[in-house]
Amino acid sequence: MRRPFDPTLYLVTDTALSAPRPVADVVRAAVAGGVTTVQVRDKTASRRELLELTRAVQAALADRPDVALWVNDALDVALLAGADGVHVGQDDLPPAEVRALLGPGRLLGFSVSSVAELDVARALPAGTVDLVGIGPVWTTPTKPDAGGALGPDGVRALAAAARAAGCSTVAIGGIDAARAAEVAATGVDGVCVVSALCTAPDPAAAARRLRAAIEGVRV
């Protein structure tokens, strides 16, 4: 049975932005402040380094079984580490084949930036994709190869379509505490951030501000 997860405040790690602090320390603090799920991402790391990083983050989350851990792109690392799930993009392995290797018990996320890309997920058998990552909401330096900015209205339309297909949704791209409420108001299930937490001097305090902004919309 696939584990439940809470996408409310979704942290994607960035090793360079977290430095000189270890990523695991940033994750531990951010989760204490209200992060509900974590994705390990490091595009420059070797597979061995990514596995070590994932295991370090797992150790930081050892007393937080409620926080799901995802690995970006690397299906092999997710399986070796026993992570809760893997997140793939448009240029990564096909979601149907990833699901076949993941099995039914782990989570699968999929990035989309247009209706056509969302249609790929919607054409799959029900339950293949658990979470759709929508973005970028605004342009962001943390992912320069992302497509054009969707804006809140574009996110709202994609979120509604993904929800109708039975997928949870998060929005990513240029989101900070000042913009989190506007994004949460689009109807996504969660807000996904990188630099807003990885560069924060106090990740716990930054996470609390983000959660407060998100929860303020949901009241």
C-alpha cells in the first residue's frame, strides 16, 4: 500500500545553496519549522554522492516518519536508499516505466509546465502518478532550463486539470514567503521551494513563515 504524504510545504534540496551547511542540517531545521515533504536534488552529484546525500537526509528525518522523502530523477538511488518515492521530469525516464520498477508501494512525482505535458500523465493508468509538480510559476535561477513562467493563472488551470485526474499538485518556481499565499490560492495542494529555504540563515524560521502564509489561505 502506498504511503500517504502531505505536500503542503515541499522542500527541494540544493547542495550549493545550502553550503557551507550540510544539506541534512538545512533539512532538519526546515522540517522543524513546518516542511512536510522533502526531495533530494543535486544535478552535479555522481550517483554515489547522491546516494550518500539521500542517506544523510534520511538520517536527519529518522524521527519524522510523517515526512515523505523523494529523490529527484535517480530511480536507482531511490530504490537503493529505500526512499518513499522518486520525482521525474519531462526528459527523464517515462513515468509508466518508472512505476513498473518502483512497484505499487512507492510514490511517483512528475513535472509539467503545459497542458500537453499534463496530458502525458492523464493518459497513464490511474494511480501511476501520485503528484504533479507544476511550474515554473515565476522564473527562477535555481532551474534556468525550466520553461516560461506560467504565472498564478496558468498554475490554477493546470492544477484543476490535474486534480480532476486524481493527482495531488504542488507549484514551484520563484516562490518565497511573500508569494506563497498567492500560489496557495491557485488551488494547488502544496507549495514547493528551493532557495527560499536553502539560502535562509534560519531555515526553521523561514519554513514557519511559509507555512503561515499557506495556512492563512486555507482558513
